[in-house]
Amino acid sequence: MTVTEPPRTMTNRVIDDVAIESLRAEFRGALLRPGDDGYDAARQVWNAMVDRRPALIARCTGVADVLAAVAFARDQDLLLAVRGGGHNVAGNAVCDDGVVVDLSLMKGIRVDPVARTAWAEGGVTWGELDHETQTFGLATTGGTVSMTGIAGLTLGGGFGWLMRKHGLACDNLLAAEVVTADGRFLRCTATEHPDLFWALRGGGGNFGVVTGLEYQLHPVGPIVLAGPLFHPLDAAGELLRFFRDSAPTLPEAMGCMAALLTSPDGNPLSALVPVYTGPLDEGEAAVQPLRQFGSPVADLVGPMPYRAAQMLFDAAFPAGQRNYWKSSFLPGLADVAIDVLADHFRRAPSPHAGIAIELFGGAVSRVAPEETAFAFRDSPFNVIIFTAWDEPAEDLANISWARELWSALQPFATDAVYVNYLGDVGDEGRARVRAAYGDATYERLAALKRAYDPENLFRMNQNIAPA
């Protein structure tokens, strides 16, 4: 299977040396072309299914470099991709033949422990941001894999362990600094360019290069109660029903998911994974009902640093493997849907395949759908079907398994999807991007796209075409 890229609306051409040298004269970072030292490493992204060769990788060191690189791509009529963490499954952080605006060297972080805010540049990952904020016992909602970039996750909405108590990452965004297609540098807040600020909170990378983000922080940790409770796979049906029935009773301080996965020694398992971020004595009481369910083969829940809880899934999602995902929001967990999940998992073709069901509610659902471009806040669950493998010869078996399971779940799913879990547009289809927003939100985003990026310069993403 090949991974395709979004349709192009401008014609690519070879970059001449004179144009490159003109850019180099005003660029502080590194400009990498095919054959240069470091080029091949810089074009790699987390998902090894994506193997693209840009004509130029602009490794930016600051806003001035970003402004220069965006102007260069626009003036030279070149396809433009933006790389933050490079961890997204669709691989839109890199393109063939065009320019990659690479923010991965932009690592500045500034924490204000009194105001409980943090500002960070667009190349920062969640592990790096947590490292700084946890020095002061603070954190904001930020993913479940520490290598994920803060910008991409936040712009798509931003799930994480803290979301039931503190909202999505985009709900905690106070300001964003953006380089637009026409070369402006804008600071966007609830009062400065509020229309663009609304769009950035869920609308993905459609509206510019986000070079800086400011977050509201909350007291968290530094020690939390977290870890997996593993059960035999034969208990999967009973475990998922328990998870469904217990969900309404769980405190908002507890992020929780259920999963079907294979252990490193090859044993298929079902699991509950709680992360409780309130007082530890209250956490022990909150986790007790989960511990009392069934006969776990391993109970690894215990006190740990919040930063360690943020890394619980790092080993399960290493860089360099071939990855494929499918996902849907679920209005509930019907018994027949649970049976479909357990049955299909038994036929998983890879030991790195799995199913995770994320729990929502709480602060996520208290934000009105129209307040941000992330509009789907009422579904109690989201399912992500993932698989990873090493050899191209295994592509068909893994992709077919994920697609078949996703199709079998559709009678029990909503039409909506989390934009950050969407794969390559050539596989998903254009209608799935619209489904990530719903008609009303999509039309509003398309109108703003026309205002801020009428030529669709920023289209290497889950693209919203200008109205």
C-alpha cells in the first residue's frame, strides 16, 4: 500500500540554486536538500509507512526563519508541509518535492508558576513541556504518549489523562502565535483575532504555522496513582461491560481507558488503565472498585510521578514501525459491539495491534460545542484501532484487519471522528475530514480558511478547502 498526499492546487517545480541561496542569506537554521548530511534523518517521521522526499527541509530556529520559509514556499509555488513533533499517523509533516517547515529545533519553554501558565514553541513535545511544568507541580492536558508534539495535538483538540478534570488541550490554550499564508505574524487569543483563535482550537494546521502556544496550567502531582490492571483476554467481554457500567461513577480526577493488547512476552490481554491525579488517599478509594473486578493477572497500579504516567504508552508506540489506525466516537458500548471488539482482536495479525477505548465526560462535555472548532463533546467513548508491524509484506494483513474491525463497529458508532486519529486522506476519503467537524463547524472553518489562506497554501493536513 502506498500513502498518498492531499490533492495539490499549485504546480511544483524544481527549485533553482539562486532562489535557495537567496533564502539561505536570511535563514539562521539549516536548509537541507536531497544528498545533504542529515537530510534522510530529517525527513523521517514516526510512521514508517510514510517515505517522502521533500525538495527542501527548512529547520527553523525561530519565528524569523518560519516567516522566511513560508514566504519562500509561497513565492516559489511549492507544496508546503509543517513539522512539529512528526508523530501523527497520517504523516502530513513531510511532503514529496516541496518544502518542509521543520519546527523541531524550536524548543523554548517558559513557565509562570504564579499565574500558572506556560508558553512553549511549536517544536516542543509533551514530555519536554511536562519536564518544565512539573518542576512547579503543574501540568495541562497533553496526550498519552510523551513524544507527541504539543502543537499538532492541541490544534486537533487534544485528548489526555487530564481531560475529564481540566478539559481538552485546546480548552486550556490561552494564546497562539501564528505565521499566516500572507506572511503576517499574529497573536491569537479570545480578544485578539478571536475568529482565528476559535479555528485553531480543533481546526488543525489549516490556518498557518503555530510557532508558540500559551497554556493554562493546573496543580497536578508530582505523584499520581496510575498503571494498568491486566486481565486474561478471555475476560475481555466482561471487562469491557464493567468499564461501560462503571464509567458514570468514576471521579473526574480519574482518566481511564480500557484496552485489548498483547504483552511483550506474547500473551493477549485485556486491561483497564486508570490515571488518578487527585490526592493519593482519595485515589486509592477511587481505584478500589477497579481492583476488585475479576481476577487480574497483574495489578501494576501504584504511585508514580505524573511524568511517568505520561510515558505509560511510550514503549507501545515506538518510532520506525509501519502504523495504521482507524477510529470512531461511540455513543455507548452495546453488548454486541463489545463482542465484535473481542472477537476481532483475537484475529489480530500483529503483536503490536490493539484496541483502546477512551473515556470522556466531565470537563470535556461542559464546553459548548460552538465554543471551539472541536465540536464533538457528548460521546462518552472513543475507540482507536491500531496496528504496527515491520515489513511491507505485512501491510495488507494489518490494514485489512483494522478496516474490517472498524467497518463491523460502524452500526454502533457515530459518524464523527477525532481529527488527530485520521489517517492519510487517500485512505480515509475527503468526507471523513468533514465528519471530524460536522456540517456547521466545517462550513465556518471553510469560510475562515478563505479569509486566512485562500490559496490553500497550508493543505498538507486534514485539509479544509477554502469556501
